[in-house]
Amino acid sequence: MIATVQGGNLGRWFEQLCRIQHPQLAEIVASNRASLRPNALPHLGAIYAFWWTGDRNRLRSPACNREIELHGPGGRRVSIEMNDEWLGLETDLPIPLYVGKTAGSLAKRIGQHLRLGSGDRMLPLGKDAAKPDTAKPDAPTTSCQLRAGVEHLFPREGNTRALILENVGLSYVALDGDVHAANRFYLEDLAIGMMRPPLNVDIER
């Protein structure tokens, strides 16, 4: 079957993506919290979204670093502040953190994001506001952007694994196979544009 764009379905898929299937990621991990439970998520291509479903006051607290420095053109740093309006803290709704897509296994992709086997914390405690330059070989990549992003939000949190599992939820839309290659592309772009998830933000080089 030849891949094409099913534009008439994008709205419905976006609506589905806004319905959180797992309010806490703790629901889908093994008892030792070092891996996902087998078959907790489909091994299919999908668009997915991580949501902050915990107490929004944690994002308002002084412990949450809402300023980040991105690597911009010419290597200069560009400072960005995630204010209350951007995060939607006054809406009394879950807050989208990151939207992504995978052509392969959703289960594998979520496991890469969470890096559960990396222990209680992945980045050094007290990491500064600068987002790592993914061009550097030792920097976290987009494969673990959720975990790295939360650790930048909470640079002094010693156990970000527990923080994520207890305060972040997951939604997804299964769009498997090459036939949905273009649909995955456009649905991800639509969701990022509509939701404004802070951990997706990047700037042109």
C-alpha cells in the first residue's frame, strides 16, 4: 500500500492524543522500576505525548528551574523562560511536556525516553540551565529527551526516576507501518504546534 496523507483524520487523531491512557507511568513499569512491564505498551509505530499529571505547584516551586539555555546560530546561547502561560498552569489541566513519533516499537521508544536502568538520576546533580548540545558525543539525545528535560527542570532532585513515574502520564495514537509515514509526520507537527510542549522546543542553527 502506498503511503499518503489522510488529512481528514488528523483532527480525530489529535483528539485521541489528548486522552491520557496512563495518568502515571508507574502503572506500566516493573516492580523494581528498572524496566517497562512486558506488553504494557504496543510494539507499533505511533505518535505519543508525555504529560505532567502531578501537582502543578511543583512546577511553580523554586525547586523547578523554568529557564533554559539553547544552542543557537553561531554557537551562541539563547535563554528561554517557560512562564505560567506557556505551561498552562492556570488551566487546571494536565500539562503536555513532550510529543514524539516512532516508526517502530512504541514500547522501545518510551523505554529509551525513561532510561529506567540509569538509576535514580541520569545527569549530574545540580546541572545548570543549559540544554546539552546534541552534536556532542557524550550529550543526551532526543532518545531520552523526556528524562533529560525533567532533570533540567529539577536540577537538584536526587530521584528523577520516581518523580517521573509518579507525576508524568502518557497518551499515544498507534499509526503503524510505512503507510502512515506522512500521517505520523503531520500529526506530530500538529500536536507540537497546538500543545507547545516545553521539552520539544529548539531553535534554528
